[in-house]
Amino acid sequence: MRAQIIPRKHGAGSFRDSVNYNLGLSKNDTDKVEYVNTRDIFEPSVAIREMEALALENTRSKDPVFNCILSWRESEIQSREQVDEAVSIVLKELRLEGCQAHYALHRNTQNLHLHLCVNRIDPETYKARDPAHGWTKKALEKAARKIELAQGWEIVRSGRYTVTPNGEILEKSDGRGDGIKLSQTARDIEAHTAAKSAERIAQETAAPIIRSAKSWDELHKRLAERGISFERKGSGAILHVGETVVKASCVGRDISLSKLEKKLGAFRERDISVSVRQPEPIERVEKSPKVKNAWT
């Protein structure tokens, strides 16, 4: 997923503009709105007035509005609970917890995306908070990685952060690489085909799903949707990525059958079919949507 700030110059300069856009009222396109919610607002129907009233308690702050957008991949469909969880993660990473917020999930593009409007004025002290102490882009990118890990979405491998197979978020400047450990055979396959190897897919795609699964049924279902299966093999486990077998130990030490059984209970066999998985280019990196399109 992607997370980015919406600058004031792109129409996000007031609570009225922001909330009306969230609700689809600014251009009479309410059909695009999938879900709306608020934080620390007593009456959502008058959210604009509440946010404006609090902002007036700090006359020195000329820019109390903070807007950002979260954009998931086209194939990723979120529940309302996952949207609320994502907002909580973003607010915590931005150090804006407890601030008034209004957000809406939109479906007017190929992928679902969330518009989040936050009032920077602290409701208790009336002081203006500085999101992430000025490191907003960095905080949003880290929040995106945390959301992917928490909800099992595919990890974006571009940017300043990388995620290790064990779910650790690291800055690339620390010299520890991209966190993916491939066998020489897998590297040879990637060099020859220019497509992601089964080992890479298992670590990038399967690992977050397995780690976030709350039951065997959920684990099998979400993996099957991505053309992957998890199966018992002797006293251990393997993954089928398309037609290729990958040992669970190649994915991560925490993904052994014994550790998963402690978390999910006794192993349950898959009872659903697995989708056909198409080859994936090794250098595929989604481009961030341009800011000028995020507010239209």
C-alpha cells in the first residue's frame, strides 16, 4: 500500500473542503463513498463545526488541517475493521492520537483508497501538534509497512524501509539489504526468467498472510486467493507457490508447523481450491499516484 500527504494547494486547506470531499459532496459523487468514520468527534453529522470550533481555540495556528491518503493494491479488499485499524496505526505513527479525525474509504478508482483529515489542535491543551515532529513522509511510509504486516497485505519493497522475513521493519540505510534471503537456485531462476522466484513470493506474499492469520481457515483462504497453499509434510510443512515447493523454513523461523499450531491450534487441512498464479516480474514496483490525482 501507499501513504502520502495531500498538500493544501490541492484543495485540502480547510476542514469544510476536506470533510465534504470525504463525503463525496464537493462534486456530488457520493456513490464513490464505501465507508465513513470519525475519531474524537462527538456528533459526526456536524464534524466540520466541531473541528472548526476546536481550531478557533488556537488562533496562532494558521494551518490546523492535516490530510493524507492511504491507497491499497487493486486486489486488496479491506473490511471496515481493517480500515479503522489502519487509521489507528497512521495516527499513532504521526503522533496524532487523540486528535479529531474524519476519514472515508473511496472506490472511484481501480483500487480502494482512504482519505484521512486530522485536526492538529490538541483537544486538551489547544496546542498545535507537529505530525511526527516534521518527519511526516517517513512516518507515513513506516505506517504503511506496519499496516501491511498487521493485515497480511503484500509488502511494498520500494522506499526507505524494508521488512525482514521475521516481520522486522528496517531502514535501508542500515546496510542489512532487502530482508529477502534466497538460495542460489532461486537467484539463478530470477536472473534467467526476470520473474520472482517461488522463494521470494513465499517471503514477500505468503509470510505476512501466515503471520497475521487468526485461524487455519483464514490462512488457507487468503493464501489460496494468491495461488499459494500451505501443507503438512512429515513433521514439518511446505508451501506450494504455483507448481513449486518451498520449505516453510525458507520463509521464516516463526512459520514452522509447530509454532503455528501453538498459535492456531491443531493443523487443519485446506478444503478450498487454489487460484492459478501468474508469473510476476522481478522488478515490478507500483508507482505512487500523483498528488494532483489524489484529490480529484
